[in-house]
Amino acid sequence: MKLFLIGFMGCGKSTLGKKLAFRLQCPFIDVDKEIERSTGLNISAYFERFGEVEFRKAEHSIFETSKWPQNAVIATGGGAPCYFNTMELINAMGLSIYLKMSASALASRLRQGSADRPLIRDYQGAELSEYIHMKLSERELYYNKAHMTVQAEGLSASDLEEAIQGYLTEINRIFY
Ligand code: S3P
């Protein structure tokens, strides 16, 4: 099964994804890294050179043309599910899990790691919080289409890994 981790920047998709993939003994795929590989540019450089619209096109084409293995854990960029029909593609390819966190929790996590994230690089303090509140409320419409939502706030990556493993065992028990 392909497991897609979706959610806002900073919610912990990559950290959790690596742990889950290790536990499930399958590859971990980071869509941002796939874009970097296919374009030869890191995400910030790509945004700088071509802008957001071109980035979204490149991101979307990764989902349309992907040849991901049958079993994999895939972390998507925070905006990926919210453009074109990517959320539908995700849901058709595998099981989607939304790692849900409040805007204020995200803001405090993102305060440290905004330098290599082009959308928030120029915001700080109250402006950063406002931006995250606004963007999250736009994006939740898409994130809420995920098959499963996990309340990620206040949980460590290991707690989340346990919780998701529990859900997967239950799904396997019911369906297989
Ligand atoms: C983005 C999130 C980033 C990356 C790009 C745009 C977004 O990925 O794709 O900077 O629009 O939310 P992460 O969610 O892995 O930080």
C-alpha cells in the first residue's frame, strides 16, 4: 500500500515518514526531493528562478507521472494536495493521512525552520502567524479530503508512528 502523509509545512511529515517506512520496511519518498532531483534545483532556487506557478506545475507532474513502488511511504509538500487535482490523484493511488496541527502550533514550529521555505521566508513573528492561519484555513478544505486524520499536535514522531501503525493493523484486519 502507498501511504501519503499530507499536511501543512512543519507538521512533521518527513520525520514521521522516515520512521514509518523503516518500521514497514518499505521505501520512503519525499516529493520535494523528487522535484529537486527532476529539476536539478533545490526548492528555494526553483521558486526564485521560476516562481510558484511553475513550481506547482512541476509538483503536479510528479504525481501524474510517478512510478512509485507498490509499497511506500510518501511525504508530500504542504501545498501539493491543494493544487489542480492532486488530492484526487493521491486518494486514488493510496491511503492518505492528514497530520493535523493548529496554526499556532505550526507557527511555533516554523519559527525556527523558515529560511529554506520560500513561502514563509520573509515573514516573522505576528506576520508569520497570520500567514499560517490564513493559508491553513484555505488548505484545510483539501487536507480534509484525506482518508484519515491524525491529531498530531503535542505528539512525538514516535507516538504518531505507534498510532498510525495501530490504524494500519486495524485496516489490515478488516480488509485483508
Ligand atoms: C510548500 C511546502 C514545502 C515545499 C515548498 C512549498 C507549501 O514542503 O513543497 O516550500 O506550499 O506549503 P514541506 O511541507 O515539506 O515543507
